[in-house]
Amino acid sequence: MYQYNKQDQTLIEERVSEFRGQTQRFLNGELGPDQFRALRLMNGLYVQTHAPMLRVAVPYGLLSSKQLRKLASVARDYDKGYCHFTTRQNVQYNWPELGRVPDLLGELATVQMHAIQTSGNCLRNTSSDHLAGICKDEIEDPRPYCEIIRQWTTLHPEFAFLPRKFKIAVSGATHDRAAVQFHDIGVYLVENEAGEIGFRILAGGGLGRTPIIGQTVRPFLEKQHLLSYLEAILRVYNLFGRRDNKYKARIKILVKETGLEKFTSMVEKEWLRIKDDMLLSNERIDEIKAQFAPPAYDATAKNDSSFDAHLAGNSAFVKWVKYNTVEHKVSGYRGAYVSLKAPDSPPGDITAEQLEAVADLADQYSFGEIRSTHRQNLVLADVKQVDLFTVWQQLDAFKLATPNIGTVTDMICCPGLDFCSLANAGSIGVAKEINEALDDLDYIHDIGDIKINMSGCMNGCAHQSVGHIGILGVDKHGEEWYQITLGGSSENEAAIGERLGPSVSKEQITATITTILDVYVKQRLEDEAFLETVKRVGLEPFKERVYANH
Amino acid sequence: MQIIKDRQLLENTWTFIADDIPLPENGDITVTLARWLADKEQLLKRSGQAGVRLNPSDQIEPLAGDLSNIGVIELNFPIFGDGRLFSQARLLRSRDGYQGEIRAVGDYLPDQVFYLSRVGVNAFEFADPNHIQEALAAMNNFSVRYQASTN
Ligand code: SF4
């Protein structure tokens, strides 16, 4: 993975001292709350229900074991012994004390980590495919381009005060695991007719209040023009994006109100002007690519036979392998998910002890690296099949082996009412209740690939509108109610879920979900997946049952 | 009042003349973009220098032909978070080739001068004199620059 050079390190250290000064000025009353708000947000610091919440960047979801151990020690020393992985592959601490945040950031800087631009109206952390570099369906590894974008976005002087937050995602595979179409800018690595690899650039996608699927502004862009094209889009957005209404300020509204054609011509005009001055050289690309070179895989890994023997002898292991591991492009290896969706713990949460256990496993069995996924789990990407049994046992000992990846209990869930001051309704408690109702693993495995996404308010941090089943917390006369959507997807066949009907009360939400699953089981044809069934039969059969007694 | 220009402190000589106030005969003045475009000739006949005060929503393109006659361009922040002025500065320098003074005025923070300096702003006026020293210090907050920009 990318290792900081001296410059990179200096920058994050300078950022820590800048923030130390800003915090001091605020605590001394020299900086007003509004002003400090904008400055602290650009450093990932929110003020939440109980305490400040700090969001730490995990660039494109890649972490070293050393960084994981640091996250653990920070969790112990500055928080309550745990942290939370978000839907944008980042980490959140829910209980740091404002005055100590500069020290906390100083600690993170010792392992090349920071919280720069993890919130606020600026260029955010770039996200990517958690199976980058190991999946079989990859055109090219997206991570070098993510790193190039990371550097370009960091403290970009012109785009630090945008109309609204701005998120970029890059995917290099044919299967989109990074929700690229729902980002302000989406970048796909593609091959053109001449066999050259370049980028397809999308703009104007987004979730939140008004979910919109991004549209292609340029079907093929040569690699050397990546940064000039991004700069042109950002300049048009910065100048013309709406600033009069924060709900209309995302680029998706600009693209929609301007029209794709006109928007594209504005971007292209600016791009043509600047493109020759901002070329990305092949040497530069190769230099960054070298930092993502494949690790030293063992060519004899595939000769192992113990893996099959374990599979034959242990049905729990079989389940785990089936659900929590993925194919690897190198034979004899698999990627192993670390499930952060144990039934009794909030989705995405991980304790300091668990972080350290995963770090140890990464060191022993996966080249010292870990990835975070946008569905709030972790991945050990390069595990030899001979080691999988041991890895499984050890993960299991730390409650990190629930065999539920991609199933209904692998829910995405925002912090909701428990932590977030914007929430209308709780989400963690509901997730727990649904988990308790779905305690039969065989049933969960039988119903297969179902993605439930649950957000505590319209901001949609858990991307409920693209969940196969979306749950959205709404406030009804001061009570917690939930609106349900069906049929959303953030993958290749991107779709926004359709509203099932009137919202349901907190008492009914779990029963409503189990009813929906029930209807699916009755309606499905053979091994038809949930999403396919919803597409085929529409919402009616679900409505009929859910609202039967209303 | 003192301002920062090219990292030095100096005495301000410019006055902004609002649209409803008649143009004074002498002295260095700035006016709104609308007034500049309407009264250009009259402005250039005066004995003092003339400049333009831009607001974030101004379309700067009509100004391109006049830049050699403009002594200063002020970027007026109504609120510090309005980032359009950053792009305007960048375009004035890199696209339109403006080489005169670009000055930040209005409601912005010393914490922003590092960014502003990098998009081509070379002068800073603050209503609060305490901000001047803070701004001078903040210019050196970072020694690392990832992007090609105006500086
Ligand atoms: S979706 Fe709403 S409640 Fe949930 S974290 Fe985001 S802002 Fe908070």
C-alpha cells in the first residue's frame, strides 16, 4: 500500500498544529462557534448528541496492521474502547473530548492517518472497491488513481469551500462494489475499442434526500487527463452550484437543473482550456502504481489439500467460507471478510481488542493489510486457503466470524438517535431487534442476498434509498416511525428503492421486515434473489400483506 | 488602515464607493462590477486609480478586456464560506492573465489566507486589526502543496 514520503508526513503534521491553534483560539473565545464549526468540520469533527464525533479518513478503505493497532489504542485512550466503521469506509469515534482532539490527531499522524476533509463542504475521502487488486473481474487496480486523487484533493486551495460536500468513487472492476453511480463524481476504469484503458466519468450522482443516479459526462478519458477533468468539473460546480439552499446545493441538482448536455459543454470548455497544463505523466502514474504492486504471493499455495479436508469435516466452517470469503485472482488464496455484524453488536462497531486481533491476523496471514468496505465490514484480502481454517477460528473467538456477509443481517446502519443529533429515530436498536427476530442462520442463508440499509433521518448516511430494503427513520408527532422502500440497488443495475406505503411505528417495524421476507419466500421462483422477485412481482404483494390489518 | 500586500504590511489607499454615492474626483477607488461596466469611461478619466469590487455571484467574463486598466480587484466575502471567489481569483490569474492586485475583503477568516494566496490573492484587508498578525502567520501553515495552482 501507499507509504507516505516526507512531504505527505509533513503535511499532516502541519495540519495537526494548525488545528491545535484553531481549537485553542476557540476555547479562548477568539474564534466564534460558526467559524470554528467550519474549520473543525474540515478536520472531521462534529458536535453530536453526547460529545464531539471525530471521523478519521481511511483513504479508499486501505489500512495497515500498524494503523489498526493505533486505532485501537486511540479507542482506549480517547474514547470508550471502541470505534465505528462508516459506509464510506472511514472510522468514527463517538466520545472524544474536544480539548484532546489535537493530541488524538497527533497520535494518528504518527501512523500516516488524519481526519482531513472527512466532513464539511469540501472534497471528501475518495472511496473504492474493497476487493481492488484481488478480484477476477478487474480491468485495472483503481487504487493508484485513488491515491492520485487523494493527493489532489488534499487541501486543494480552490475547492475548500464548496456549496456542499463532494464525494468521488473509483472502481476498476466490471462489477461495481463501490456505489460509483451514487457519487458526485464516479470514475470507472474502462477499456475502449482500441484496447486502451482510461476512465468513464460520471457526475451528479448522490444519495441523501434526493437520490439520483450519476450520468456519464465523458465516456472515455485518457489517463493523463484525470486531474484536469476533475478540476474542470469542480470549477464549474464551485462557481455555479447553488448556495441559496443547502438541500439543493449538491452537484446532482446543478446537473439536473442545468441539463446534462449544457453541464457537459461547460465542463468540456473549461477542460479544453486547462488540460495541457495539467497532464498526468506516465512516470507519475507508474511511480504510484509501484506502491500498489501485488504482494509476494506463494505460488505453491494452491497445492494445499487441508482446506478441502476441513470443509469436509466442519459444517460451520463451510458456511463461513461460503458467505464470508471471496474468490481471489491468485489460485490458492481467498479474501476473508471480518464481519462487524454480530447479532448483538451495533453494525460497524469494533472494539480495541477486536482491532488488535484483526491486526495480528493481518500480520500473520494477509501481508499486514486490511480493507474496510462500504457495507461496514473489514476484509483480509490475501489469505492462503491453508490458513483459512485458523483465521476462521481466531475470528470466531473474537465474535468476528458471523457467517452473514451479503445476507439480511449484514445490515448497513447509521448511528441514529443513539449518537446523532440530526436523527428522527433510532437505528441501532431496530437493527438489534431485527437480528433477534432472524436468529435462524439456515433461514438467513436460504433467503440469501438481501441488503437492508437503515438511516435515522433523511440525510441517509446509511444509503437506505439504495438498499434492497430501505428503512428510513421519520418523526411523527415526536414519535419514531419508519418508512420502507423496496428494490433499491447501488451496484451495476443502480436503482432507487420505491416507497412501500405509509410509514410504520417502532413497534411494527421488525414484524414488517419479517413479513416482507415472508412474502418474498412465497413469491420467489426457484433460486430467484430478493431483488429479482421485487422487480418481477412489483410492490403489490408486499403491500397487501404489510398493510393487511391497517 | 493597514493591509497585507505581498506579505508586507502597508497603508491602504483604496476606498470603495457604493453605487448610490457620486464618484469623488480624486483618490483610488473601487466600485461594483455593474458600475464599472456602466461608467468605465468616466472612471478612467479621473485623476485617481480605479478598481472593481467583485461579489461571489458576479460574472467576471465581461471584465476580461478591461483588466489592464484596473488597479485592484477586490473579492468581497459576504460570508467566509462562499468559495466562488476562490475560483474567480484563479480564473482572473490563469485564464485572463490579470497581473494586478487581487485583494480579499469582507467577512473571511485568517485561516483562509493560505488557500487564498494559492489561488492568486496577494492582498488582504481585515476589519479586525487582530486578524492581520494571525493572517501573516497562517500563510506559513503549510509548506507542502499537492496541486499545481497559481502559486
Ligand atoms: S442518517 Fe441522519 S441520523 Fe443517521 S447518521 Fe446520518 S444524519 Fe445522523
